[in-house]
Amino acid sequence: MAVPCGVCGREYDVALFAFGRTIHCTCGARVGVEPRRRRAGEPGRAPRLAADAMLGRLARWLRLLGFDVFWQAAIDDAELVRRAIEQERVLLTRDRGLAEAFRVSDLLVLRAEQPEAQLREVCAALDLERHFRPFTRCSLCNRQLVEVSPDSLNGEVPERILREQSHFRRCTGCGRVYWRGSHTDRLLERVARALERPGGPARR
């Protein structure tokens, strides 16, 4: 199967465009295969997300709100796009070059630089608020949290915390222990403030 350039008509092997990759034709035009539009995930369920390397703080916030977010500090664009497509994730990026180099469905190009504003953009575009499940997923490794008994945590958390708190959760991946304290209340307050003003990203 051949893919023609929309400007000069020169044809290219479709294998060149795996995972939405585009190329520059000899005439200078960008050539690619238009993706089949779809909505990632199942109807009524929270979308799974993938974030580029520039969105580490946003990824952490979204994980703390209960969302499954793939993020790695060092990953090239091709691998990130491949994972997003194969795992049916909405791809979040601030890199307009990535959006030009790859034609994929479920891609959000965020305009904002600050995590609060980025969160507002994503929530507006994907209607995320109805899927909030705060503190059910690890912010570090993205795995789910499970309830654990305070008696099983001797030596893992300060004695003062064990006396003050009665509910604890452990990450099923890295083993990190979480509990609700003043830091969690501050996070929820920041999320509430971030969502007070409307906003939306450029969407493809």
C-alpha cells in the first residue's frame, strides 16, 4: 500500500508511517496517514493517560487524583507515542513538534506552563472531574494503593503518625506508604483553586 503526498503526489510505502509517524516529502510537504478517530478507554470509565517528559508534575497530580498515567523522565517521542497507542492512552504533550511529527488520535497539546493551569486544561477537555478518586494510586510508580493495618507498619512511619492516623494505604508496586495529613488537604485545596477558572487545550 502506498501513501501519496498531498502536494506533489509522490508515493511512499505505508510502513514508513507506523504509529502515526510523518515524514517530509522531497517537495517539502509533510506526509502521513490520518488516524482513525477514537476515544481511548471504555465509555463511562476514566481515560488512561500518557504524559510527555515535560509534564512530570502534572502526571504526579493526576496520579494523586486516581488516574492511570504513564510517564517517564527520559523517553523519546516515538516510544512514547507507541506506548500511548498500544495501551489506548490519551497522549498529553506541550511539544508541538511531536504533534507535527506524529498523527495520532487522542492527542492533547497543552498551552499552559504551570501544573495548575495544565490540570484545568486536561479536566476541561476530558471531563475528568467526575472520575476523581484521590489517593488511590501511587504518585511515584502509578500502581494502585491498598488499605493496610497500622499494626503492620512498625518502623515504616513515625510513631507520631501512627498515633495520630488510623487509615493507611500501601502502593502495590513500590511499597510506599500513604496517609492523609495536612499535605493531602493542601493538595486538594490547590486542585479546587485550579479548577475554578475555565480553560481548554488545543485538541486533535
